[in-house]
Amino acid sequence: MTEKEGSNQGVDDLLKRVLADDLPAGVEAGMRERIVRFREGTEKRGEPAGAAWTWLLGRGAAAVLSILMLVAGILLQGAKTGSPLADRISSVKSAYASLEPTRR
């Protein structure tokens, strides 16, 4: 216990004895109004779960789209006919394969 905490002990005891009765009616009513406003404010903010689902669906759609693009690139690369997209994908893959691993 620090000295500051010890010196406040007498004040705390005095406040507990003096304020042992119920709160005045005006103070209690004011506190209840603030609690009601706080609860209404939290309910009006919306559903964070709905926002999370929207975010997850957007991320899922982006993941599915990227996988489809990779599959399309692989299929185009495997096709006998040449296409500009397949050429670009193969050049990126060959450039990546030629990179030396970085040593740390």
C-alpha cells in the first residue's frame, strides 16, 4: 500500500458514513435517464454481426474470384492455342522460378 492510498482511507471512511443513505431523488432520476440513453444508443448503432457477415462475404467473394482467375490462367496455359493471358502468366511464373531464395 502506498502512502497516498493510506492517507485517503480516512476520507473514504467519512464518505461511506455520510453517504450511507439512498441517493437524492434528483440524482437517482438523472442516473436512470443516463442509463436509458446509453442503452438506446447502443441499440441504435446497428448490428455489428451484420457488418461482419457483409465483410466476410466480400472477402469470400474476392477469394473465390482470385481462385477462379488462377484456374482460368492454368487452363489457358495448358491449352494448345496461345493467348496473351497465358503468355503473361507463364512469364510471371518463369520469372518467379528464376529468383534465387534470399538468405537471412
